[in-house]
Amino acid sequence: MVFLPKFSLLLWILLSSYAILLINYPVKCGNDEKDDLYQGINKYRASLSLKSLTKNKNADCLADKIADQFKNQPCTNTTGANTVPGTEPQFSNYPNLLAKCHLAISDTKDGTVMPACVPGLASSLVLANFTKSLYSENLNDTQFTGIGIGSEDNWIVVVLTTDTPTGNFAPYSSDAQNLISKVGMIYSSMLLIAANIFLS
Ligand SMILES: *[C@@H]1O[C@H](CO)[C@@H](O)[C@H](O)[C@H]1NC(C)=O
Ligand SMILES: *[C@@H]1O[C@H](CO)[C@@H](O)[C@H](O)[C@H]1NC(C)=O
Ligand SMILES: *[C@@H]1O[C@H](CO)[C@@H](O)[C@H](O)[C@H]1NC(C)=O
């Protein structure tokens, strides 16, 4: 019985520390149109007997930043999926957008960015804008293995990534991931040490 209060305090410390760790992971809401598109694109790939694209967090980040650049532009027949190849808008601040996502030209240059504008992001139209436009050639390309999707207002942006060092969108992020898990580990170990001292 002597252990009980100590034990429950320990439990409380552990539980609250996990709660703190969980709070640090942002919960994403309102991703329905992105999820729909993700699933739709992978169904399309499956119908062509191609492997599913896996979600790439850094490509997600870049897609969001690009969607953000588009958000005040109206949908016209010269934007998004309707763009004539070679006339895509170029952002002079593209390197900054990359940097915001801890990416560099070198690890993204084989990737591809595909913006589309669909009023209200109606999901069937959104999917058709990728699978029934020139973009379908990219979706049908075996070199792409990963995908990131971002949206803002009427704009939705798909970024495709490869599994090569020049298109995997990875290097910096894996450092960041390692850092987060290291901090998490140190934190847990400190708690365990504290708990041991407390219990002894
Ligand atoms: C866009 O639409 C306008 C008017 O509807 C038309 O004149 C123009 O040729 C179209 N542009 C393209 C690239 O389809
Ligand atoms: C893309 O979306 C637009 C709405 O912005 C729609 O009018 C157009 O038909 C769609 N394109 C394709 C190829 O489905
Ligand atoms: C996909 O690519 C293959 C081989 O490159 C080609 O034969 C096929 O027609 C393409 N399918 C579509 C829907 O683009």
C-alpha cells in the first residue's frame, strides 16, 4: 500500500509527459480534399498497374507553400491544369519556399509540381484535373514514388517525388525527424531516471 501513492504519481508523470509529447504533434484537420485526391491518384495508378505513391511530408510542405502563392489568383483557362506546358508561372521566391520546408534545389529537382484550380475543390473535378489532363503523364510515370499535396482556397497543388537523391525531398527532414525523436528519447530517459530516483 505504501507504493500506491508513489506509483500513481509516477503514472501521472508519465501520462502527462506523453500528453505533452502528443500535443507537440500537430493534429491536422480539414484534409478531406487532399485525402480524396491522394486516394484517387493511387486508384488511378492501381488501374495502370503502378505502385501507390507514398506520402512525403516535405513535399506536402512545399505543396502547401506553393498553394499559398497561388491563392489569390482566379481560376482561368491559363492557370493550373489548363496551363499550356512551358507557360507555367515561375515564382521568383521558389528558393525561399524550398528553404521554408528545409529543402534544396538539389534534392527536389527531379520532382514535379502540378497546381490546379477548381472552385470549391470539388473532389471529382479535382481528380479529373490531374488524371484527365497533361498531368496524367506524370502520374503514369514510374520514376515517381512519393507525393505531397497542399491546398489553399480554390487551389490544390500536387508535388511528386522520386526515390533518388535528386528528387526524394529528404535530407534535411530526416535530420529534423532524428532531432525530434532524439529529444523525445532524452526526455523519456530523463523521466525514467527521475522516476527511479523517486521510487528508490
Ligand atoms: C482561354 O479562354 C479565352 C476566352 O474564353 C480564349 O480566347 C483563349 O484562347 C483561351 N486560352 C486557352 C489557352 O485555351
Ligand atoms: C478542371 O477543373 C475545372 C474547374 O476549375 C473544370 O472546369 C475542368 O473541366 C477540369 N478539367 C478536367 C480535365 O477535368
Ligand atoms: C501509361 O504509360 C504507358 C507506358 O509508358 C503507356 O503505354 C500507357 O498508354 C500510359 N497510360 C496512360 C493512361 O497514359
